[in-house]
Amino acid sequence: YNEYKSYLRMVADAKKRCARIGTHSGAFHCDEALACFMLQLLPQYKDSQIVRTRDPKVLDECDVVVDVGAVYDPSKHRYDHHQRSFNETLSTLTGGKLKFDTKLSSAGLIYHHFGREVISIVAPDVSDAHKDLIYRRIYEYFMEEVDAVDNGINPTDEVPRYHVTTTIGGRVKALNPAWNDEKQDPDAQFEKAKQMVGEELISRIESLSKIWLPALKLVKEGFDKRLEVHPTGEIMILESGGCPWKEHLYTLEKEADCEGQVKYVLYPDQSGAWRIQAVGVKGEGFKNRLSLPEAWRGVRDEKLEEISGIPGSFFVHASGFTGGNKTRDGALEMGKVALKLESGS
């Protein structure tokens, strides 16, 4: 009996020493699940216990509290966004250095304060300058969506044309216990949600550090040589295909004060043939800066060679956003002819 009492004291002492992350009980959402995951990546909260409650006394004893408590005070590690006085965005918290005006959720708050440290843990070999690129990219293409959804901000003011039900927030919502489940275990389900959103975050950081960033060098080389390819700079060649290039191109154009200049990007495909792809208008879905000629669209092989007058041309997509030629020179000729036909360049 005495040994058992000693064991219980040991467990109790361990719990006291263990850092505690407080968040609300009841239905859980993507933002606090993601906030808790990020915190537990940090050394100071690595072995922390997550306490899900709305009891103020219990929350007061927690080392850090997210998404509950009606207090935002980083000096006390309180990160709630529900209070009426809260209107912080990444823009307001960075003095306008990062121009994102979406109201932050608990995930956005934790990302603001600890995001760079999280990135350093997941991608330790990335330079500080590149960590800043990843930080911004993760917010713009992942974290901002979480913030917006939790704060009830729609992505568009228009009526959506169809339902989107597979978002990460929707998948977290689906993990909440069913109303008619007689054996509910919300804490276990929250743990599943936390792991799911965390794996998504880590996957995105790793993809950016191992795939997206290395592509920047390749795209910059092509961008810097664009005037050697065509005097207008409207055709760019990537010597290796398959790399993510669009966002890098937009950034490079903005830095060079020539936004919208490049109309076509050429690159080899896995079969050894060459592709020509129209550059999309940033932020406008499937709209292209300059689609391939109407007469070529949906045409293939010998018929396409006959219509275009370019040997080796073997297809152009029906929408005019991409086409193919058997050789690099052939793909380049497709770009040159398309510029003449479509814009007179």
C-alpha cells in the first residue's frame, strides 16, 4: 500500500512539473488544434499536457492558454481572439511589414509568436532569409485560411458556385464526436485532430524547404535569361521540368518591376518532349495572360503541324493554356508564333 501511495505521489509530482496547455472543452476546431500542435513542437512545451476546460480556475493554473479566456497577452502566454476588443491581424502585429488583414485566430497568434521557431525545428538547414520566405508562404497559403474560417470570414463576397467540404477545417469538424454517439471521447478525438493538422503543417514546411525553395534557383536562372530567348522577355525557358515555378515567377517579376511580362514558359517533360505553358493571371483562377492561338486549341499531331506550320507540334489543350512539341526549338517556335498571332510581338 505504501509503495502504491508513493507511486501516486510520483505521478502527481510529474504532472505538476509537466507544462500545461489550456484550451476550451466542447466542440473543437482547427485553430486550437493547430495552435496546440505548434506549441508542443517547441522545447518548452514538448512534454506538455493539454487541458481542455472552460473552468477559469483551472485555466489560471495553465502555463499557456489558447482560444479561451478572453485575453490576449503574450507576456502571460494568453492567446485568445474571441474578446470584443480583439482585432489583431498579422499586419497590425508586424507594424505593416506583413500585409495580411485577416483577423487572427488562436492558430494565427501562435504562428505569429512562434512560427519561425517552428519552421527552424522542422527545417533546421534552411537559411534565415529562406525561413522568412517559408513563414510568409505558410501564412498566405495555409494559416490565413484557418484564421479566416474560424472568424467567419468567407473567401469571396459572391455566392459560391459549389460546395467545398474537404478543407482542413471541415475535416477537423468531422472528427468531433457525433451527437448520438453513446461512447464519446472528445479528448481522444481532439488528439486525432491535432495530429492531422500538425502533419499537414509539417508536410507543407518540408515541401517548401525541399521542393519549392530549390526551384527558386532554377526559375531565377530562366528569368534572368528571358531576354536572350526573346527580345520582349515574354518567353522564359526552364531547363528542368516539373518544378513549381508560378509563384517564383510572380515574385521575380515584381522585384524586377515587370509584372505580367512573361507570357509563356517552356520546359521539358518526362518523355523528353517540350511543353509550352501560358502563364496564368495571378489570383484569377484559370485565366491566362495570353492563351495559345484559338486555331490551335484541341488540335493534335499532323493536323496541328499543318495549321501551325511548326514541325513537331503534337498537341494544344482545348483551353489554350498548354501545348507540346517534340523539341526545344519547336516549342520555342510555338511561343514566338503565338506571340505574333495573339499580341503582335
